[in-house]
Amino acid sequence: MNARADTIAAVATAPGAGGVGVLRVSGALAGSIARTVLGREPQPRHARYAAFRDRDEAVIDRGLLLWFPAPHSYTGEDVLELQTHGSPVVLRLLLARVVELGARHARPGEFSERAFLNGKLDLAQAEAVADLIASGSEAAARAAQRSLDGVFSERVRELTAGVVRLRVWIEAAIDFPEEEIDFLAAPQLGVDLDALRAKLGDLQAAARRGVRLADGLHAVIVGRPNVGKSSLLNALAASERAIVTEIAGTTRDVLRETIDLDGIALTLVDTAGLREAGDVVEREGIRRARAELERADLAVLVSDDVRAEADLALLADLPPRAARVVVHNKIDLVYSEPRAQRHDDTMHLWLSARSGDGLDLLVAELKRHAGVGESADGAFTARARHVAALERAGDRLAAASNALTIQRAGELAAEELRQVQHALGEITGEFSSDDLLGEIFSSFCIGK
Ligand code: GDP
Ligand code: ZN
């Protein structure tokens, strides 16, 4: 059976009482449900004031009925929207009535999933719908809107078109073996490949920034016991505007604060409680903070300079991917001035969490990592899975370039380019598994 043949329904407005509540229905039965509710044929895309009745003809509520016949609707199917007073009871009764008339309860994200399956949105756009709804700052909302408009998808498609052009050209060269060497040695090929790699590099950078815009920056504070990690977290939270929203999945053992760095959310994690037992080896703290570190964009290593050498040795334990900052805390104890100095690509800051001296240096460094102040013109939101796909595409493109310019292996280069195409297609959903779709849409809210 075609899973999409059935008709789904859900309350689309947020739970709780509100001025208006919206019930959304999508699928083949939406039309007959609309006729039953209205008592006659609904007019497409016109708001119609009507009484919504239960089975016994008693009025549940009066409100607006909107009818969007396929394909000109959000899901691409027949869609019915009923606007009522925003009473959870009214909405529950109305939903029950619609279910009685043949609809079933929608799963989270099922409307958007249908919009994707019916080609109304590509996958990156569908994800942008959820990111727009979840956006925690103006910058994030504007950037999500651009992704929803297709700004990100368009750049992925442009890149894909370039890859396809190159692949077709190489495959044509392979089909004329006597000329293959000449074709594959054409300088233009190298130029085109380099241009594609540069373009992909730009897109990776933009997508990484897009993830930061959507998710904010995640920093983890690590270090030996008593160096002042918790004091630093508290000092930062006090100096900047703390965001009070509860973050889902907060672990008991980990202290978390989210602060607003000029519009970008910075989540700071203090790995306190991970290592209190005195007999635990020092590195145990870092090992158990590993899960946090794996997700972090930035590691803040705190030292109090009493055992600076041992502290700095911990740098080697940090995941290579994450950027790092070293904080030399408690300068008030040695009467020294705050300062910032770069050693081997790592920024070192001397400050006092207790007095607050030099805290501004850390805030500035965090803002730099968060991309605060970078122009947000044209910025779009992205997700970690998009960045991962772009990285895979980059690896395959490098391999294609290698196969072509060094090995002169046309077949191999063409195959690598096919892989690039595949990785890019995963972003927009041209290539997607049911598992991936399930994972993406199940994290949406109900009714979206
Ligand atoms: P954690 O175990 O790394 O989280 O360290 P805490 O934040 O709990 O601090 C350990 C001790 O160092 C506490 O007594 C703090 O008051 C103290 N401390 C933290 N930062 C400073 C600082 O900048 N200067 C001084 N003098 N003491 C500090
Ligand atoms: Zn602590």
C-alpha cells in the first residue's frame, strides 16, 4: 500500500491555550472532510467562515476553513486547514472529529516529509523549516529563511552541475581511447578541477558558519580539579547575557550555560563532577569529558599555572578537530596583568576568574570563534550532516583530481566524481535512505 495514500491530521499550533488554533489535514480524504465540515464544496484558497460540528451536529467551534487542492499546497496533496479559537479542548475535539471522518494522527514532521516526497521542498529546505521554527536568534531565523528559500540548495546544485559536466567530459574521453591521453592531459581540465575544489571549499566554510548560526557555538571547559573551571563558567555567565532556555539532553554530571554573544548562542559546558574522586587519574576527567569534547567546536583548557606543564600536556588529549584556547587562571594570586599571547597556533590568555580581570580577552576570543561580527549577508543555516557530506565530497574531489592529474586514470577519476555527486545529492535528498528521512523528520514537531 502506498503509505502516502492515507490522510493525516494534526494540530499545527503550539500546545496550550492561544488566540487561534490551527488543525491541518493532508491527503486524499481532505476534500471529503472539508465537504462534510462545510456542508458544501469548498472554494480553493478562500477563507470560509464556518461552524465545525461533531457527529451529533453540535457546534464544536466556529472558525475559518481553508482549502488547498493538490498540488498547490504545502505538502503537494489536498490540504485542509481549520482555524479555531486556540483552546486545547476545541482542537482535541476537532481532531477527533477529523479522525472519525477517516484521517489518522500525523507523526512528527510528516507534513514536511510529504512535501519533500512530493517535490515541494528538497531535503535541505525541509530541514530549514525545522531550523526556522527552532531558531533562537534573529540571525539564525534570517539564515534559516534563506536556506528555506533554497540559497544553500542552489549552491549545492551549482556545484553538482560543475561536477557532472566534468564527469561527462572525462567519460567521453574514455570512450575514445586513442585520444584519451590527450583529452585527460588538457590543461583546462586541471583548471576546472581546481575551480570546483575552491568552490567546494567556500561552500564548506559557509556551511560550517551555517551550523554555528543554527546551533550556536559549543565550547567545553576542561582542566584539572580546582583550576577554576566552574568559577570561569560562572564569571562568563554573569558577564554576558545568559540564555535561560533549558537545553534538551542536559546531562546530570555536566554544568551547562548558554550565553548570547551578540546574537550567536554560545553553550559552555563545565566538565565538573566528572572527576571529583581524588584517586582518579588526572586524565580520567578528560576521558569522561570526551563525549562532550567530540561535539565541541572549541575546548577551553584551564590551568592555574601551579602545574602548567602537566596542564599543557592535556592539550594532546583534546580532539584535533576542535579549536582550543588555554586560560591561565588566578593571575590575581601572582599580581600579574591580563594578557593574550599566541603559541604554536594556540591562543593563551592570562586572567582571573575571581576578579574578572582579563575576562574580556576570553569573551573577545569566544566571539572570534563564534564568528560574531562576520557579515551575515547571504548567510544560510546548515546542519552537521551537511558539513559531513561536503567533507566527503571534498575528499572524493581531491581523489578525482589526484587520479586525473597524477595517475591519468580517467575511469577512476570519473568514479570519484560520481561519488562527489552522490555526497552532494545527500544534502538535497536526491540520494537518501528511509533511515535518514526517518531520523530527520522524527525530530520535527507534530503538525509540521
Ligand atoms: P574547578 O574545580 O576547576 O571547577 O575550580 P573551581 O572553580 O571550583 O575553583 C577552585 C578554587 O579556586 C575555588 O576556591 C575558587 O574560589 C578558586 N579560584 C577560581 N578562580 C580563581 C581566581 O581567578 N583567583 C583566585 N585567587 N582563586 C580562584
Ligand atoms: Zn568545578
